[in-house]
Amino acid sequence: MNADSRIAELTKEQCEIVVARYDEQTDWVTSYAHIATVYNKGKTPVTEVDALTLPNVGREAHTYLTHIVTNWDRLADRTVFFQGSKPEAGMTGHLMPNVSVGDYIFTERDPHLYITYCQAPRLSWLTFRNGYAQWNAHDVAPHLPKTPGMWPDDSPFDYWMRPFFVPPTTLLLRRDFERDCDAQDVLSQEAFWKKRISQKVPFPEYIFCAQGAQFSASRELLHSKPRSYYEGLLEELSYAANPYQGHHFEYFWMYLLQPDEAALAEVAQRKPQMRRGPFWKFRPTAWALLGARGIWSHSLTFAEKGTDAVLRVAHGSRRRAARARVSAEAPQRKILFVAHDATCVPPYAAARLKSALADNSIAVETDFAGLIDEERPTPQVAVEAAAPRGIDIGNLHVGGLGAEALSDADLVITTTHQEASELRKLFPDVRTGIEVLSHFDSQTAERSLFCPNTGAQWWRVNEQTLARFDRAYDQVDRCIEQLAPLLAADGGH
């Protein structure tokens, strides 16, 4: 008997599919109408099946918890929790390829979910499970197991892809956000963990979740915690349509559903097994919003780099082969500094950052600094001003900038926003992330930042010019003091 026939014979006492709907088309639910309960929070009615109306608060987590609390004494043997969109492969339908609704029903795994997202500490990088995040999910499907496991099996088509490099600006905003959370009694992820999940099991180093918050659980598992536990969780969500706690729940359902501290400790200790994958660059705006006060940063970039041979065929240019150890470490990254005409700043900033990241697997390019306009040497006054600081920039080659040099880097850093804008105009097809160093100095206006003046008199070596360059380097040092810890937190060891 196939899965559809088995589903047709089920009763709501055996299995119930809970659908959290806002404005999605729910005609797919008609195939499961005899065991489905649709909760509607949208402005438009559900016409395909009967639906219960809930106030539009708390995202899908509020819907799931409302069902559990309201039906506590009559929960089905297994409850499946789905979003309103049609369950299908990819990030819209929130299913792994080769997975069907029946897999959530006829399962011995408890809870039953598919881990598709991994986040490093403090969102310094994040990654997705291959096949799930790619738009060619149906092309990947024939190469995946008939029914994928809960975790990637590290086979050639089922693995953690090389991570998104979340930009330093976003990380800085996230750090400020977390400080604001403490000041305003708003729960950060770690504080939420301690309040609602466990005070005994340490906050996990890596967070895993089923992106889209779709899973199933048995009545026994749900009843392994008292009803008051779920009522307390529900209180976190009932005050706004899109409370920040709703995102915490999506990250933490796997942990919230563990039956005891021992099981929780086991999953909390897991680390991702990283490996290289096919070349693919993607800039989804949604991920820049995570934990960063809703501010979009242009530099969020996801870059998968395969072998040189594959890249030459696919892209017509040689690129550096990715070397990501099969471990929990983030891949090595290459940072390139670029300038317009302030040739003194990129070499100094690159050398200073390289020194600050000496113990990390982040490669800062110090043998070459890209120049947007014509090539020129680093002025002697800049060299002499840097020398007392232990920075030798005399032998640095500052050369003309090309698309290949930009594409080969994982992150490009300019000194000002104007330079970043010009860079994007000159190289519109290059998708490498761009950061602006001046964003990390709150003491000085950007227009005056790193500008010892380009007039010829300022290139002469004298007490006045040395003092002016010294002030510029002080500004660079302040920026590097902010930038380096954020890059180091990315996990490069």
C-alpha cells in the first residue's frame, strides 16, 4: 500500500496535520482534509477547507503552541506542523528533495524534522543543506537517498554547503542589538535559551534548525513536558504579529522538543561537518536582516568555490581552489583592500588587520592593494609614518584593479562609501561582498576619514605631513579594533 492510500485511511485520532496559514494558497490541504486543521491568521478567508480563525500574532509558533495547549487532552497520536504554503522541495515549500508529507506521518523518529540550516556563533556565518537551498533541487533529488536522513550524511550531494560570510557591519549591528536586548529586557538567543530551554545545558556553539519550522511529534513526546511549559512558551508570542521570539522558535524547535536534559545535551553538542561544493554565489536579502535591526547590507555574500578545473570550464577564469577542512571550522577567506587615490591607507590597514588576525584562517592580502584609478606608488611619507607603528608598507605593490582580483576575494574593503559605490559601478558583474572601513569609526565623519590630503605638499616628508598621516593611521587603528574581533568570531582558527 502506498503512502497516499495509507494517509486516506487515517483518522484525526491517529494523525493531525496542523496548518499555520496567513495568505498562502491552501488548495493542497484538500488531499488531507480529513486529518487537517487549518488555522487562518490572514485577512482573506480559506475557501478550500474549513478553517479556524486566530488573531494575527506570534507567527507560526503561536499557531503550533495554541493547538497544543487547546487540544492537550485530545492530541493525535502524531501531530504534523506545517506552514500554509504547499509542501514541496526547496525554501518555499520547506521540504528536502525526495521528502513527502507521508514521511512526517509514517516515521519512528521523534521529533521528525530535517535539519537544513546551521548558524555559527552570533550569526558570524550561516549555511544550508545542499539540495534544500539550491534552486535546482529537482536536479539534485536523483542523487539523494530515497528518503534523506535528519542530518546531512556528507555524501557527494547531501552536505553542508560553504557558508554565507555575514558581513562585519551586520555583525557589529548584531552586537549592538544584543546589548540593547540586555538593556531593554529583550531576550537574545542565549537569554531565550536559558529562560525557556535549559539553564543546565550550555547554549550551543552551533545552532541547527529545520528552516521553515516544519516537523512532526508524537503525543508522548509533546506530553513529556507539562502543559504549563507550552503555556509559558505561548506567552512569549502573544503581543505582536511578528515578535522577535517567533524567530527564536524557528531556530530552537529541535531543542524545545527534546524529551529530557540528556537528549538536549546530545544535540546541543553537535557541530557541522563542512566540505566544499560546486561554485555558486547568491545574495538573498532576507538573511541580512537576521539580528541586525532590519538593516540591509549590500555585502552579504555566499560563495562556494570548487576546484580550479571546474571553475575554468564554468566561468572562464581561474580562481583559488577552496580548501575547507572536513570539520566544524569555517573556510579560509581572503580579504582585499581597495582604494581610490589614498594609496597610503589600504597597505597600512591590510597589514594592521593581518597582524590582528594572525591566529585565524583569514588571509589578508598584503602583497597587493587594488587601485581604482591609475597606478601610483605609495608615498614615502606614508611609509615613514607607518614605520614607528611596526608596519612596513614600503614593498607593497599597489596596482590597477581587475575583475579577477575582485572575484577571487571573499571580501573587499574600501576606505569610504564613495569608493564602494564607484567600485560597484565599474564592476557590476562582480558579486563579492564590499565593506566600508570608515563604518567602523564613530568618532570621525566619513568625508574627513583617511584623507591626509592629495595635494603635492602633503606628500613631502616633514613634521606636519607626518602628524597628518599619524592621525589618519589612528583612525584606521580604531576601525581595525572594531573589525578584527568580528572577523575572528567568524570561526577561522
